[in-house]
Amino acid sequence: MSAKPPRTLKTVTGAGGVSETYDLAVDPERSTLDTALQVAALAEAARIDALFTADLLSFGAQGAIGSQEPLVFVSALAAVTKRIGLIATVSSTFHHPYNLARLFGTLDHISNGRAAWNLVTSSLGEENFGPGGLPSPEERYARAAETLEVVNALWDSWQPGALTRGPDGRAVLDAAKVRPIDHTGRYFSVAGPLNIPPLPQRRPVQFQAGQSDAGRTLGARYAEVVFTSLPTLDVALDFTRKIRGQAEEFGRPAGLPLIFSSFHATYGATEEEARRLVRERHEAIDFERGRAQVADMLGGGVDLSEPPLDAPLPESLLPDVTTVNRRRGRVDIFTGYARQGYTLRELIIAAQDTGHWAVAGTPEQLADAVEERFRAGVLDVLMLGGLADPRQHDFAVNGLLHELRKRRIVGQDYAGPTLRQNLGLELPPDAG
């Protein structure tokens, strides 16, 4: 038996700009895929492990995050890339599991095993999907759990040996080994089996975003990678301990799920330059508009138009997290900040990073921060941004990534053709 390779940090970048999508849409000479094509080429050349698409299902004051349907978007990128993974964010609240199984299964096929699903339960967009309003977080996560049970059963409905290569090189189907799943549950009735061939990865890699109690339980039970907002090392240690403990109770292998953090990096050629860039960004904040941003971070049900900027928020304005129907994990972070004594001005500054991990410094200093979390076991997958900007690309790839590779924290090349191999994840068990 060969020795297991040493643990390395995996890397992901956004598949394309957000605001750029609107700029591209008004240019008759360019496709709205153009920025993503540039990013994909740069990311694959840098041996970044995967491209990530975010999504929201409604239009807000500044447009929609993602701006385009993620599965269609990454499917287009599959044709112009060879090794980099393709992560699409899709809601389980507003999609049927049979369609999800077919969509992600098809993406896995056309990309030769590079598909991943980032499951979200949605905190916005219910007005576009019929009457009834947004279900409670508990209801959304219960539906998500059943969705995953159905989707996984459909992917497993092709038994080993159901499809083989005949003497003439063509496929030979043993239909007796393609079995219905006959699922009847609270939300879905699905006979199955799936009507596309068995997938290159057996199942696409399962990402999941959400860090409320219900979200953490779902991730502990099903996710292979969890995407979280972990602004401090202490928060990261607490979250990782809880979710890995729950995963162990579910009988899952040690080390699952992998912890995936966004990294809001401010790069400087010197420490002084990085500090100056942070200071200039803070000076440019519209603090009156920022009141609404903090209200959103607190769940949207609080009026912050009157409190003074340079005083802490009174306890009476802080919501009971269990009564909030949207993004409870984010609410938990910002109520925590408020109870630590952050002033409203400080909360507005923190809201610019929406609760994510933010670090400023030289590439070497940022590498120190990344290494600290990696060595502490609370960081397995790192989100890097800004590759479409030449300066940011230089700092991220030739600075931070180069430094992390020197320290043998990030690998030098792709481990194999599939995203599972590149993330160091085992194949799911054979369907029995």
C-alpha cells in the first residue's frame, strides 16, 4: 500500500466578475463570458484547483450576485478548460432533485469529472417562485437533506458493471443493474433510476454553504467541503471543532468536511502600502448607506437610521438569532461583534467584508496568516479573488501562491484529471 500524500491546501477562485457582467452585456462585440474566459485561463495556468460561481435568485439595489445562471455558465467553461474544477452554486429550496441530478451529472460528464455542486438553501428570491414566502431555515434544511438523499440515490442507481465496453468498443448496457430508487418522502416522490450514464466521479463533489446550527448539521452529514464565513481564528477553531464532531457522530471519515474560507486580501508591496490601501478604502465608505448594510447583516429586521455612529448598539436593537429567517450564520457573527462593543462605525467597516476573513499585508505576511490557519487544521480550501486585475493577479499568483508553494503548503500541479483527485477526496462507496 502506498503512503498517503501529505495534506496540502487547495485553492479556488471566482469564475468571473460580478459588475463586469453588466458592462459586457452592453458591449455588442463581447460575450458575457469574456471575463470568465480570461480568469479560467489564468487560474488553470496557476494550477488553481477550481472555479467558483456564486448566485442569488433576485435583483437587489446593486444587481444580482452572480448575474447569470451558474450551471450554464460553468458548462460553457468546461469546453475551454481541461483540469480545473467547476463549482456551481444552486439552491435546493427552489429546484427538484431529479433535475438537479441530471444537471450536475451532465456537467460531470461534459467536464470529464470536474463538477461540484455548492448547495445553498437561499435567503432571498422566494417572491419569484410562487406563493408561500420563504420557508423557515429548519424547513429549508429539511428539504435540502431530502434533496441530497434523492440526488445521491439517483447517482448511485447505476450499479457497478451496468455499463461496460464491448469487444467492438461500443457500450454494453446491463439494464438489470440500473435500478429504481422508489423514494417517497416528505417533499418528493421519485421513482428513478437516473436516465444518464454513471458519472466520472460517481458523484460530483458536494460543497455546501451555511453555518447556522441547521446548516452546520447538514454540512456535517453530507458535505465534502463547507464554505463558511470565519472572520477570526477563534471562530474558525470553534466552527471546525463543532462540525467535525458532528460529522464523526454521523460515522463519517476523519477530516471531513473540508473547511473552505473566503479570503479578502489587501495586498501591498510593503506593509505600509497595504495599511494605506485599507485606510483609503475605509475613508471612502458612505457611512449613512452603511447603516443599511449592517441592518442586513443583522437579518434585515432592525432600523439603524438613528443610533450614533461612534457608540455601540444597544442590546435592544440586536435580534434573537433563532427568530431570523435569513442567513443566521451572518447574523450570529454581527451580533457577536456588537456584543463585543463594536461601535456602529466599526460594524459598518466590518460589513464591507460581509463577515469574511480579511487580511492586509505583503504576500509573505498574508502567507503567514494562511499558514497559521492551515497548520491549525481549520483551513483546507482557500478562495482567492481578483485574478482578472493584473496587479491583483501578480500579488496573488506570483506573490502569495508562490510563497505558499515554497513552504510546501500548496501543491505544484494538479494531482489528476478529476476534481476529487485534486481536492484529495475519496470516491464515494460503490452503490450496493
